[in-house]
Amino acid sequence: MEHNLRETILSAFERFMMMPENEANLRLGAGKWSIQEIVGHMIDSAANNHARIVKAQSTDDLIFEGYDQVAWVENQNYAGAQWHDLIILWRQYNLHIDYIVSQIPDKVLKKERLNHNLDKIAWKPVPADQPTTLEYFINDYIKHLKHHLGQIEEIISNT
């Protein structure tokens, strides 16, 4: 498993701590999320995936409910949140997910699941007719998180 979530979180958190609060509201363009809203989205992703990862350990499938990402970001007004509160919540939530993942036995991680909806909810979808694993789903979550950290770096480098 390419499980390096802890290092990714701590490294990004250090970068976030150095960022002035006014920079957190920078965005690449109209209609795009600001850095702060991307972090908010990553918190929402952590919340949803936390529940999914816990649930998946005691089921034979990987069927999960989706959520309206844009509405979640808007309804929580991440743009108006306190930057340091937001990044601490993001760090702690993901460190908890890292801990949970470290507790999952290999046989549960690697168990093939024929019944899943990762064709609809995964960041990198798995065709509905192909089996997948909880390990794949967790790695997909980590790649999704790293994708958003890359977006944040792009915003910073373009300003």
C-alpha cells in the first residue's frame, strides 16, 4: 500500500502554517475554489471517507453514498472560516484517518469486492464490472488529497 498519508499531511500543514491568512483566499480564477475552500473540501472528503473506510471493514461491498461537494463547500462558508482553525481541523482529521488505516488488517485491505460503486464515487473510477479492494479505495483517497495539494501549490506559484 502506498500509504504515506501522515508525511503528506505534516509537510502540507507546515506549508499552510507559513501562509498568511490573506493568501488563503487566493484562487486561480473566477468560479474556482480558493485555497481555503479547497482545504474545506478536503475536510469534507475526509469526513465522508472516514465513514466509508470504517463501514467497509465490516461489509462485503464497497457501496457508498455520494455527496454534493460544491454545496458542502458553499453551505459551510469555508471562505469565511478562520484559516488556522481550518488547517488544524484538516490536519487532525487526516491524522486520524491515517491511524485508522494503520489498524486495518491486510486481509481486509486486500479482500476483493465485486459489489462496489467506485465507478461513480472514486476519484479514479474502477469499472463496475471489475473487482476492487478497500486498499485501492484508500489509495484513491490519498491521491485525491495530493491532487488538491497540487492545486494549492499551483495557485501559490501563479501569484
